[in-house]
Amino acid sequence: MSQQTVTPADITARALASFDACESPRLKELLQALVRHLHAFATEVELTQAEWEQAIGILTATGDITTDQRQEFILWSDTLGLSMLVDAMANPSPPGATESTVLGPFHIDGSIPRTYGESIAERPGGSPTWFSGHVRSLDGSPIAGARLDVWQNDETVNLYPVQDPDAPEQHLRGLFETRDDGSYAFLALRPTDYTIPEDGPVGAMIAATGRHAWRPAHLHLIASAPGHRSVVTHFFDARSPHLDSDVVFAVKPSLVRPLVHHPAGDPDAPPGVDGEWWSCETDVVLVPEA
Amino acid sequence: MSQQTVTPADITARALASFDACESPRLKELLQALVRHLHAFATEVELTQAEWEQAIGILTATGDITTDQRQEFILWSDTLGLSMLVDAMANPSPPGATESTVLGPFHIDGSIPRTYGESIAERPGGSPTWFSGHVRSLDGSPIAGARLDVWQNDETVNLYPVQDPDAPEQHLRGLFETRDDGSYAFLALRPTDYTIPEDGPVGAMIAATGRHAWRPAHLHLIASAPGHRSVVTHFFDARSPHLDSDVVFAVKPSLVRPLVHHPAGDPDAPPGVDGEWWSCETDVVLVPEA
């Protein structure tokens, strides 16, 4: 019998060839590219069997901690920059359009419609922040009836309501429509910097590599309007100390917003606001569909 | 505010730089290479957001089906050729040594010691097959007291005993030691071609890409001896129709063995064998530790 040895390159060639008969050209392209890059990674770093076993253990632990409420695989994609890379390829923005960024794991379907100027806070606490502006098309024309789906975390507990069993069902989220002149406004809270979940395999990676787990404070929104591409994005608080080191790489310079401080007793305070408050006036610019 | 856009290359650069402060040089190397190759893959294929969502769904389903008894992440590694690639890098074999191959998911610790020539079959059925030979060092000298840990599937049900709730506890596995002259022998069954589990995400990939799920028939063994590198390997049945298309790429030419047929009534039949039987005489050659 032959003593011909099988080299690492032979194995890569065989794995690639195993997909030669795949009838879907796109599936074939994806899997052959996956094999090629996966093998190139393992070959370049000379991955050891012990490291391979650790990797299998990490993937298994990632599966174990993932539930309907906790998506650790997405957290890997986010913290390795893959989510933002896919976003950047999918959503190139022409100059002047509101750029996209990650959806994140805390969006919930089923937020309720709210009226112009309404508060999304369903319990006391936090720093009132008035968001207002217009939704416009790329040529600057206002869009009536555009929809804004907004959500944010709660600075009093540093959590998104979906993470907080004590939060009222509709706390800190809502659906708004622009008025006939394209204007929108709502009363939110000042968002706060927070850490991604640190108790799973991703948190262990962050700790072991000397990274930090912080995300800079932001308001989430999905803006949509008939005849326009929807945009999933954030507005980041310009005062966050973590704008340059977002753990999921989601900051784009065009999405950073100054929040203006107003002292207590300001006669322009939104209805129901007695103490100090903040404001952010910003437009959302959507790209017409081709 | 700036309308400077963030390019895919910017995102890759940021993700790489996030590991610059990692204190472990090896961990830094592994994670930066992982990011570089992962981003190169996504960039090359222009991975869409829908495909990214499918990938997250597949990883989640892989976690959901993985249990203590079923390791779907290893099955991905096996069917994409990664397991054999890591094996080939870890275990280069000098000419004449028994080459390694995958461990596979069906090895169980705690097999019982058995005596020279004993049968590993704990219930009737199957085609008796007499494995015999010597365990030798690379220079040809026999090794006394070398250990062989063997296991195989059952051709009557196409399953490994660990998959078969009706199988006796120690069915088709056992620990053997070589005699003073380095010889070993045991009575096994003729192994059979079988398919990897097809009811999970890996099975769906195999079906969607037009591959088949077969592995060629083989006996598993782990051979070890003091002063020598252990080897995890198979002996493949030369008559298998799947030697050139093993779904996990584990076949090496040097591991293929002819099984010799013996008719019923053969006076050389092993004790207790009445009908036809098979034999395989083969040495196992271990590499001395450096």
C-alpha cells in the first residue's frame, strides 16, 4: 500500500472540489470562498489542535448562552467588525444622506404609534431630551408621513427596557410619523454609555484581549418613507468618551450629534419638563429608491 | 457635522486595531488573523445582509442541535475540511509511520481492557473480521505493552454503539495491549459505510450543495506506547465505494487496507467463528518522541 502522504494543501483542494457539483452558483461561490479563507486562516496561524478544541468549545458555549432574548452569535459578528462591514457594503450612502449603522440586539417589534411631541418615557427618571427636525429626501424636500421607529436605553439603570424586567412594556420606544411639513419631534431621555453583555464568550474575549466593552451613548432609529430606502441608524451623543472606541465599531462621524443643555426654568421647555433638559435638532435624509 | 463616509476598509482597519493592546502575542495574532480573513471573505463575496442573517440563523441552529451526544460544530469543521487540515499540520508523519486522521465524534472513554484475540462484539450479527499484526517503532522494532483503543460501527444497524440505545455498553470497543513480541489481535466485525447525521444544519448544507453524506467503512484506533507519539487514526476497508469522496476528507492512501475473505469451514478461523470471515493483518508504526 502507498505511503504517499497527504499535505495540508491536498486537503484544502479536496474540500474546495467537494463543492464543484453544487447547482446554485451563489452557494458554490460562498462555500468555496468560506473554505478557502477558513483554511488560509488556519494555515497562516498554524492553528494547533488544542486551539481548535478551544474554538469548538467557544462556539459551543456561544450556542449555549444564545436564547430568543440573547444573541451571542450576533455579538461576535458585531465585536469582530463583521456586522458593520456587511452594513457598509449593503448601504453605501451618497453625500448628504443619513448614514446607516448596526441594528443591535435590542430592537423590539410592536412599538406603539405616538403623536408629535409625545414622550417615550413610561416612568420617571432620566434627563429629558427633545429630539426634533425634519425627514427629507436627498434633494432637501420634506417628506410627509415618513415613519420613525425609535428606541434607546435608560440612563437610570443603564439597560435597554428589553433587558429590564421592571420596565413598562412600551418604555423608551415608539413609532412617530412626520407632519405635513416633514417635521417630527418627541421627548426622549438622554441616552447613556453602556457595556455589551460581558458574561458570555464574547465578554471573555473582550477581557482577554484588553479591549473594553463600552458603547457610546446613542438613540436608535429606523427611518422609512414611501419611495425611499429605509435607514437603520443611531444618533450618537457628541459628549460620549467612547466615540473613538465603540466596541462594535458602529460610530460614523456624520452620526454624532451635539445635545444642547437647557437650565431649569427655561420658558422653551417641552410640556411637562420642569428641571434642566437637553435638545437635539437634526434632520434625517433618505435616499430615493432607484 | 462631518459627512465623511466610513468605507469597508476603514471598518476592517478599526477591528484589527482594536486588538493592538492585547498582551498575549498569540491571542493577538489569532484574533487579528481571524478578523483579516473573515473580512476578506465577506468582502470578496460581497456578503449581503440577507446572507449574513442566514449565517447567523445557521450558527444558531447549530448551537440548538448540539448536545453532549451530538457535536454539530465539529461536524462543520469536519465537512469543511478544517479538522483534517489541523490534523495534517499537527501530525506530520515521517515515511513509514502510521498516519493520523480524524478522531470523529463517536469515541467513548472507559472502554474495558480485553485480552489478545478477544472479540469486541457483545451481541450476535455482522461479519467476523480478525485484525492482527504488530505495533512497531519507526525503526521496525516491536513495542511490547503498546495500547490500542479501538472502536467501530455495527454493520447490522449502520450505527456506532453510542448512537444505538439497544447496544450493550461495551459493544464494538475495547482496549488491547501488545504482547512481549509487539503482537496484537482481536476479533471485530467488518465495518460498514455510513452517513454522518443528516438532520441538522450540516446535513442541510450537504444536501443543498449536491454532496453526499457517506463515510467509507473503517475501524477506528488510537495507538500509544511509552516514549512514542500517540496516533489517532482509522484503517479503511479497501472495498468501500466512498474512498475518493469521504464527506470529512479523512482518507489517506496509506490507511487503506484490503480485508481478506475466508470461506466457511476454514480451519484457520478464529475461535467461535463458524461461517465465512475476513482478516486484516497490519502493523501500526509509531514515531519515537523527540
